[in-house]
Amino acid sequence: MIRIEYLKLRHHPQLGDIELFFSPPSESKKSERPYTSIIIGPNGTGKSFILRTIAEILRQFNSFLLADKRDFSLPYGIHLRYQMDNNIYEIVSSNYLIFGKNGTRRNFIYLKNRPFDFELLSEISSYNQITRYEILPKDLEFPNKLLVNSLMLTDRFVFQESKSNDFYQYLGVRSSSGSSSTRASSRRTIRHLFSATDFIVDFNKNLKELLFFLEFEPSLEINYSTKINKLFFSGNLTIADFKKYFEYWWDENFKYSSRKQENPLWSIPYYNRNFKENPSKVISIVDYLNKLTISGRLIHKKNASSKLLSIDLLDVNLSKDEMGLINELENLDILNLDGIKLKKKDSKLSIADLSSGEYHLIISLIGIFSNITENSVVLIDEPEISLHPNWQMRYITFLKKVFSKFPSCHFIITTHSHFLVSDLEGESSSITALSRNANNDQLKAELLENNTFGWSAEEVLYSVFGVKSTRNFFIEYDLVKLVSLLNRNSDDYVEIRRIVNKLYQLPLSENDPLKIIIEKSNKYLKLNNA
């Protein structure tokens, strides 16, 4: 089980100095569902930068461990504490004034199972205080994977075209470091789907759950257009002609290509790596192309010379072998992605024609479905974008349900949505609230103790987000109770202080009458030395 408990940053370029708790330090019991940490806060408090920083630390440190280097560097100080199964690990950087036995400055120290201590977390400077907990970096247990996901083109995550076994998996909507396209996202989605069916148990079941959640029928159809029909889809393709297309395309007697020798196909490097010295693979792909052609499965496209191959990933008759062959044909540029289609109320919809909420949720969650493993850290930035409130209210429950096979994972999610917060069950969730001081120059984070599961939107807005509305029942309830306590000269000072502190969190104008009640309450508490 991976659980990030605590992160302290010093001199961070965007976040400054800040302490962040993502789960209570004493909470080490295992859950049957993945742990979910929610980060909330007004715009400008750095929620996205927090996710980027977590990703940056884990990504760089994983590379450092794999490369077996002596050190790695970050432009800010870190103190990371996380739980891995039954052990607690800490990584502390040089910005915390770490010195060795001989007084020399250390870049990093690594600790195991050190008791939680606020004093030591605030400043580690005495080597003798920690030496019995120190371990070598190679002795650290580390998350298996890091998945980062965002629906925004301007997300803060590092873009990377990841392979299926890479530690860092970028699952956002960008197709490059600064651009996005539906076709590129669709290609990445299909690649995820094809790789996932090989190793993820219950993948089809989870995919059906996702489609049901979005009110689609259990069908995910991928369409491909054929290329060079006279050669590859004639029904009598020979091994010699297949090889000649990739090895001697410039031959004047080869009627299927008019390219010059200096103008090779872009897919030739793939052919050379995977087929040129592998005759059995050539035989398999040629046999499949001939069988596919005579099977009657190819459909003529209207006003086009190419034909259409359609496969449904949820078809029980679709084999993994065929999926592998189709993937090879796309890499060889013999099949070209034509689109992804879904079914809703007996109608077929192209993925490009879906609402932005449907499209983004399908693309992002399929990416997570396809890459998650035990002990993964999953970072999701503002998943509520474009989502209907009904989906927002069920989003967390849905995540916990479909990823129940991975209870060892830790999801960390930023949000502005009070609907998401009302869907948090207390046993396997936490809320970290960000705020700035009155001068707006110091960022603060607080781990809230509220169990918000099932709360109404009004109650979450008032009690968690500190937002008042003109008809908020919960503000009215607290105000009536506060006035009653004051009028009765009550000695329940704890309750009076609790309500006053909640009212303090509200954004009040200079002339707001609530300020009068707060002022009178404070005088009452001061008068009674409470």
C-alpha cells in the first residue's frame, strides 16, 4: 500500500514554504478501496503546482534510483514522508541543513520507520537524532507507477509519450508539449486499450462500468481504413510482395509502389525492427490479411477506394491475437485509424462528436484503467471540468468502485467542486484545504477533519469551502444558535468559538452585518476569559 502522508517544501518558486498533510499520520489501517486525498482552495493557491511538484519529486527520484547515481537535484527543499505497506519512509533534502557525523553538509537523507514527530518534521538539523533511522536510498520501497491526468490543455504536468512499462505515465489531453488533437488522443487511447487487455484483470468489466456511468451501451467500436488495397487486401497477398513493399519499394517492376529509393515509407524503420529478420511474423501478418479480405468483414466506404474494418473491443469473439495483429498493421501503415464510436440509445456516435465532458472522462479514465498497477500514485487535476453535476456527485464513488481491485493505490485530486467533496467517504479519504493570509503572501494548508460524505451542496460550500450564499440554511442555523447562546449567557464557550471561527472563514465585506455578530461574540468570550 502506498500512501503519501506529508510533504514540506522550502523556497519553492511558486509555493514558497508550505507544509502539506495528505492523510492523518496515525491512520495506517488498510482500506478495501484506494485512498483518496482531495485538495481544495481558491484560485491562485497553487493546487496544480502541488500535483506537479509531487510528480516531479517522484519522477526524478525514480530515475535517480534506476540510474544508481549518488544524488539528484531539485531547485527547492523537500521533506517527503510516505507509507509503503507496513513501513514509513522519509526523503529529506539539503535545504533542511542536514549534516553528517563529521559536520559535512549532506544533500539528502533517507529514513525508515521514524516515529512521527512535529518538532523533527519542522527542522531536522541534529544528525544524532535521526541516525538510527537512516537507510541507504537503495533500501527504500517506492511506488510502482506514477499516473498523472488532467483534462486541461494548460495542465502543469510534464508531457511524455510513455511506454506501458514506464514509471511515469502522462494521461492528459495534450498530444505534444503544447498542443492537443482528437486524433492524437484517440490513438493514445487505443494504444492504452490494446495494452491493457493483455494484463489487467476485469478490464472489460471496468470499461463497461465506465460506459454505464456515462449512460452508453456496452460497446466500444474502433474503425480502421485500409490502404494499398490492390496489394494488401486482394485476398492473394504473397510473402514476396509483402517484403518487397518494405525492402525494394523503388523497383520499376513493382507495380504497387511509385516511390523513389530516396523517399522511403515512414513505417520502414518499424518493419526493419520487427519483421525483416522474423519470417514467422511475416507469415502471420500475410495470412491474417488474406483471411481478413475473404472473410467479408471489410466494408466498402462510400465515395472512397479504401475499405473499413470495424472491431468492438467488448466483443467476446475478439481475440488478443487479432488485436495484436491489428496493432501491427497500424504501425506498418497498412491500416489507418478512422475513428472510435460509441452507442447511446441505439445510435452510434463518433468520439469526436461527444460532449466535452463525455470525451474527456472517457479519454482520461481509459488511460488510468490501462496503466494502473498495485501501489500506484494517481494525480488528477480538476476532473470536474465539463462534467454534469450528477456525474460530479458520483465521481469519487465511481473511482473507488472501479479501482477496488487496487486498494493499495493513492489518488490525489484537486478540485473546485463541492459535489466531489460531498462524495468523500471518511474511512478512505481526506481533504486538504489551501488558503492565503490577509496579505496574500503566505500559503497555508490544513488537513480538515470533516467527514463530508452525503453532505448537501450548501453544507459543503459553507463548512468546507467557506462560501456563503444568500439562502444558506447552515449559516442561518449557526447564526440563530450563536445569538441564542449569547442571549442566554451560555457557558458553552467551545461551541461559541467554533461558530465564530467558521464565520471568520467567510469572505465578508466591510459593511456585512455578520461582522457585528462576530465582534459581539468575541467581546463575550473575552469578558468570560474563554
